[in-house]
Amino acid sequence: MGVYLLRWAAGIIAVYHLCVVSQLPTWFGVFVPDQVHKAVSLCSALFILFLFVPPDHHRQGTISGRFRYSLDCCFLLSALIGGGFVVFFHDRILGYTLFGFLDRPGIVASSLLVISLLAAVRRVAGWVLPAIILFFICITMFQQFLPGVLRGIGFPIEQLLFSVYVGDAGIFGRPLDVAANIVIVYLIFGALMHRCGASHWFMDMSLALTGWSRGGPAKAAVLASAMFGSISGSPSGNSATTGVFTIPLMKRIGYTGAFAAAVEAVASSGGMILPPVMGAIAFLMAEWINVPYVEIVFAAAIPAVLYFFIVFFSVHLQAKRDGIATLSANELPNFKAVFIRGWYYLVPMLGLFYFLVVAALPPGIAGVYACLFVLGASFLSKDRSNWLLPRLLLQALEEGVTRWVMIAVITGGVGMMIGAIELSGVGIKFSRFIIDLAGGHLVLAMLFVGVVSLFVGMGLDATPAYITLATLMAPALIRMGVSDIAAHLFVVYWGLASFFTPPTCIAVFVTSGIAGSKVWETGREAVRLGIAAFVIPFAFVFNPGLLLQGELIDMVFAIITAVFGAAFFAMGIRGYAFLALNRIQRLIIFAAACLAIAPGLLIPLAGLVLGGAILLPQWVIGRTRTA
């Protein structure tokens, strides 16, 4: 009974959001204020969470079922009162903005919502994120008693709760706005694509394209994870979805379990940096720095390609080094047959690209139109089990909404932190502290920001990690002259690395479980494969041509030298080029890689020459041995 109630509740929530995002009510003269819509959206997420999502006992402890259910009902009632106050007394909420503080009913309503939201964040993300939120809330209240960079004037509870509750940067601020108007649409889009068979088709296409070469299944894992990871928005979920197929294949042709699991974890995590969706980060970033979404997509494209190129080429070199054979002909899907079987799955993707880039529609509306394309394309399948008829459609809506619940809860919770930080000014003070600590040196500041981003990202999902880092870390780089896009992408890359960097490497935990490998061994291999996440951000900060900024000739030269630099990095990591590399050769090739991705003209050319000095003799010797 509970399954059917969840399915119908999720279906109603999905239809509501699709209608509001597409502005359908305005056709009938009904206007939903933005803050009211976000309050309804958040209450819907908390309704699903507290009534239908069972707690994780590893996080929540062993509380009896009856007491847990009663506690969930109390939290839900508190959330409905706090959120309903915004919905039914919106005129009063608008009045609060004139004074900048709450009256007694507002304090009660906001307190109820804050308490229930903190409980919800703890439930979906563990103790780390609510502890961070409470830390910044307490700092704002008791600044006058704190030392050093944290010291301030302190704010009374009615002013703090106003900023946290209904301020411009509070619970109903930009993060929840993106979750309620964009993220849910693309999660539904991804769920529809999955339910109509697109994920299996992408996997078969990747195998058909790469399976004939050395290490084909590993290359297929990279391609499939890249194609579907951007839409799915979850490194761990994407690792599980594609890893079930690719990891056993990689092990069967000769890759170790640790390497196979590392490839899947690193490739799946890369979906967070791959346009057009970037796991919803692209939409958040566009709103945050107030630039067109298309500008984010174009800026992020080349660094993302370089990231996957390093992983892809590393897989190829490891296959050559280990002498891994190709798949047999009868194990390979036929490219033509696979393409004909599912060519229509490309129609929604092309439609999404058209609506986002060519027509330049708002991302939410573009996503709604793309969902309609998926619905129509499903009926072109010869397999009727892929048709999105009401039963399958409802399952897809349920899948999309249940995955969205966590994001909605976390963005609402992080909004509290942002409201407190903006009120207290701690974010500005923290960025000044980073600059002072680095002594004004940009490289040192980038190292400090990168390490902090890596640690902040540990234990957090991609969305809250980005929001936290965009609030605290990115301003330090911007104050030192780094462009807004480069600064935000920098913290995204370093935060992304936490998904495959021990000890809290969530994606590695998933893939090592599938591969049966040791977590630390897999994590060590993943860090080697994912070195691009640490190196490429330095490249595009110092070389804006990689973000497609500047003159055309500079962009072309930067891309060409960066490709060579990425190849050198892959060779150095794997210790193999045309033949095995000794330690000295590996050090030289690493130096060549660093020079090749540097800015300017002479330094990259010197890197190419240095790399060529190592590779040319290897190529000659390799050809001689083959002859």
C-alpha cells in the first residue's frame, strides 16, 4: 500500500512542478509567486522524506520503529506549519522584508521549519552538513565573543531568523530556486530516459564504438558514464548503474578489480563537470554568478573533455602495458544494428541541445520540452516494454522525484547557512584570510583553496559541496583577479575529487563493492586516474583560452598544447608510452606535461619539445622491435 501511495504522491508532485516550471497556470490567469512555489516544493520534498523514505540506520541509530514514525510525523507537521506560513500568509512575509526582522508568529513558524529541515538534512546527508550549518548560525549569533577572523557584532534571533527564513539568501534563496525550477525537471528527464531503455542503449553504443580496441570495456565505461553521468547528477548512482555492466567485463578481459572499479568511479564522478547539465551544477553556477547558462556550458566544455581524455588514454595505455586483448567478435554488439535499434534516443538529447543553446530558452522550460520528446520517442521502440505508458511513466516520475528529494532538502538546508554567512560577513572575512595566508601569491592561494575544497567536499553530495565552496572559497580567488567562471569551476573540480579520493570516496565504495576489490587500493588507483581533477583547474585559471575566452588563435593554441599535456600526464601516470617508461623518463614526461599546459607560447612549446625528446626514441625502438 505504501508503495502505491508513494508512487501517486510523487506523480502529483512531479506534474505540479512540470506545470509551474512550464508556466502553464499563467495560461489560465493563475500566478504562483516564486516564494510560494518554493515553499510548496520544499514541503513536498519533506512530505516524501518523512513519510516514505526509511531512515539509514547506520546514520540514525537503532530507534524503535513506532517512536521513529511518531518523530517523523512531528517533524513533518513542523515543516508544514513553517512552510505553510509562507504559502498562506505571503503578504505578511512581504511585509517582513520592509523591516528586516520577524515578529512573534514569524519567529515560531521559522523555528519550526528550521528544526524540521535540520532533521531532514541529517537524515539524508549524515551529521557533517547540519553541523556545518549550525556552526555558521552560531557564529552569526555570537560573533561578539569570537576571536580573529570570526569576530563581529552579533545579531539578535529575530534578525537572524529573518535572514535564514525569508531573506534573499535564506532557505528560499537561489539554491532551492534551482532545485525547485530546474533540477527536478532534469532528474525527471533522466528517469524517463532510463525507463525507456536509453541507458542500456548508451552502454551498447559505447561498447560497439570501443569494444574492438584494447581495453574496450573500460573505454566503454568512460564513454557511457560521461554520456549519462551529466544527466543523472549522482556519481554514486551512475557508478552503480553502469558499473554493474562494465566492471565485470573489464575484469574478464584482464584488468584488476581495483583498476576496473577505479575507472568506473572516476568516469562517473566526471559527469559533474560535463556539460550540458553537469549534475545541475551548471544551472546553479549560472544563477550564482549571474551569467547566461550557455556561457557556463561553453566554458566548461574543453576542461571536461581533457578530464575524460586523460582517463580514456590512461585506460588505453594500461591495456597496452598489461597486454590485454580485445573482446571477441561474438561479444561485441554490432554498431549499425545497435544504432538502428535506438537512434531515436538521440532525438531528446538533440532537442535539449536545441532548446538550451540555439533557442536559448530558460533551462527549466527547455527541460520540460525535452521530457515531452522522450515521451514521444519511447513509442518508436519496437520493444513495447520501453513505451512510456501510464504505469511506466508513473514509475519514472517516482524515480525522478525520490532522487530530487535529497537535493531539495539539502539546498534548503544550505540556504540557511548562506543566509547566516551573508548576514555575518564571515564569507568575505574568510576570503581575506585565505589571501593573507597566501601572502598575495595566487598559486599558494589556489593550493589552499583546493585543499580546503577537497576536505569540504568529503562527506557531502555534489550540490551542497558546490554551494558551500562557492560561498566560502571561490570569493578568495575572485578577489585575486581570477574570473568568476574560472574560480567557480576551480572549486567544483577539487570538490569533485572527494568522490574518488580516500577516505570518504563515495563512488569508490560503490564500485569496489561491485568489483570485490579493497577500498584503499581502489582509491589509490582512482586518484592516479583522476589526477586531471587536480591539475586541469590550474591550467584554465592561468590559461583562459581553455575556457574559450580571449582571441581565437590563443584558444586554438591552448587547446592543442593542453591535449598534448593531457596525453603526457596519462603516460606519466601509467608509466608507459610506446614502451615502458623508467623513473627518470616518467619525471621528464611529467615536467613536459606541466609545461605544455602552462600559459603563453614559449613554455608550452618547450614542453612539447621535451616530451618529444622522450617519446621519439621510444617510437623508433618500438617500430624496430615490431618489424
